[in-house]
Amino acid sequence: MKCFWDDRQRAHAPGGEFFNGALHPAAEHPGRVDAILSAVDPTEAPSDFGLEPILRVHSADYVEFLRTAHDQWRDAGRDGDAFPYTFPVVGRRPLKLSRIDALLGQYSFDTSSPIGPGTWEASYWAVQTALAATDAVLGGERSAFALCRPPGHHCGKDYLGGYSYLSNAAIASEHAIATGRTRVAILDVDYHHGNGTQDIFYDRADVAYASIHAEPGTDYPFFWGHADETGSDEGEGATLNLPLPRGTDWSGYGAALTQALDWVESHQPDLLIVSYGADTYERDPISRFELKTSDYTPMARRIAALGLPTVVVMEGGYAVEALGANVAGFLSGF
Ligand code: OKP
Ligand code: ZN
């Protein structure tokens, strides 16, 4: 299996994330890729597909904000990473915002996703990595792995959050559609619901989104990922959410996976994108499922058994000591 990686993804190195009333060490840090690279050998570097595929998913004003936010933060005399502190939850409307603090609130939904000097560069190359892996599969490879960081499944067309800034999986999906595929399915097996990916394709039938994740009643991102979120308009029925309780182990997970795989198959996609998070692992520091390292190979085998051209895009996974084995185990199933 071809594995894609670009070293510029290390440029995002948040100093911390804010939750429970305090700044904590960032769970999503460059050490995660060191762990993965110790067990997986990425032989492929992405070429540069430019901004065009990004702008098929994200709004131009959001992209411009992300590209310049840290410079604006510095121009405002601030040190360190840029954080939002005020959010327009009562409704966003097209105001002419200029103050960096207003922009940060407008384009963020949480405080776990700081913008540092290298956030744009890393996010940009994460996207290019996902695009290169997708191109390989569209060109005939059965499967490919995109070692992406920061992850992407929480950010939307015009907002960041959940350690996500650009939607690697959504951009890869749109790239496949733009280059002639008719139907794409995204299977999201990260511990957290991929609210951003869901939001981007919620009203569309051509990109189906299925997710197995922790119940939003107990876990981040809280507001999305309920079983009754099934899509809207033309996309009605093209979203599937399978929330599972904390403590779920392979027996419970495997049953949900059967359901998700049947559903994916029924959509007859030309391409499958797997948003793979290793944070379902039993000792993940921010998650509460009970999967073991030995569960990832059978999990991947069952996905591979669909027989679809498949791009695996890296999302979360924070137990650094086991991350290499969990990712390598998963990939070996293909
Ligand atoms: C990103 B991905 C920590 C609160 C942090 C953010 C979680 C983002 C997960 N207790 N919340 O889906 O792995
Ligand atoms: Zn996650």
C-alpha cells in the first residue's frame, strides 16, 4: 500500500489547548507522526495540487482568514498561538469584521484549535497529502494511506475546530467528483463524530457519510452525531450516525461496523474514503472506547472486503506509545 507524507505537516505545533477552564498540553502534536513514522514507512511525497481543490470545499474568505490569521494576531501585538474568546452563537451574518478577535470567533467553534505560525503550512500540506493518495487510487491503486495532520473531520466550509483546519477527507472526496467519479462514500471510524465532514455534505446525495463514534451525550463534539441526523434535502438518507456508549469494545464496535459497511455498500460508491482515527484504542488519553491493538487489522480487513478503491486518511489517535502499532496494524489489513 502506498503511504503518503509531507514533512511540512510538522509546522503546526500548538503550545496548548484550552478546556475545563485551563490550558493543557496539546493532544494533537507533531510527536504523533514520529510515533506513526516509527512503524509505517511512507515512500511517497505529494505534489502540489494548489488551492483549487481546497476552494471546492472551503469558502474563500475562510481560507484567507486561515492563511493570514497568525500574522494578524502578531500585528495586534500578541505572542504565541491565536485563540478565539467570543463566538457568534446567536447567528452569523455577513458583517465587515476586521478585529482579529472577531474573526477568530467567527471562524471557530471551540478553543481546542489554536492557530500558530505554521498552522496554515501544515494544514495545506495535509490536504496535498490526502489529494496525492486519492490521485493514486483514482489512477488504479487499490488503496493508499494519507498520513495527515492536523486532522480534518471537525472543520466545515468556513469554520475550524476539533484540531481541524482544512477538511482533508472532504477535499479528497470533492477532488474525486471533480475528476469524474459519480459517488463517494466516507466511512469515519475516529472516536469522535466528524461533524465538519457531515456538515459539508449534509444536503448532498453524491457523497455519503457514515460515522461510528462516541455518543454525543457524553463526548465531544456534543452537538452533532446523533442517530437522527440523517441528511437533508437531496442528501436525506445519505448520512448515517452510529453513536456508541463509552466502554464499547470490539464486540459492540464490530456490530456497528457491519451496519456501516452494509450501508456504504448500498450507496454503491466509486470510491471509499476512510477517516481513520486510532483514538478508539483502549488507552487513548482523551477517549473512552476499549479497542485493542489486535482489533485494528480485522477492522481494516472487513473494510477492505468491500472491494472498493479506498483512501485511508489519518484523523485522531493520541496514545503515542501505541499509535505506530495501531496505525500499522490497521494498514496491514489492506
Ligand atoms: C479530534 B479528533 C479534551 C477536549 C478536547 C477536542 C477533541 C478533538 C478530537 N478533553 N476536545 O476527532 O481526534
Ligand atoms: Zn477523534
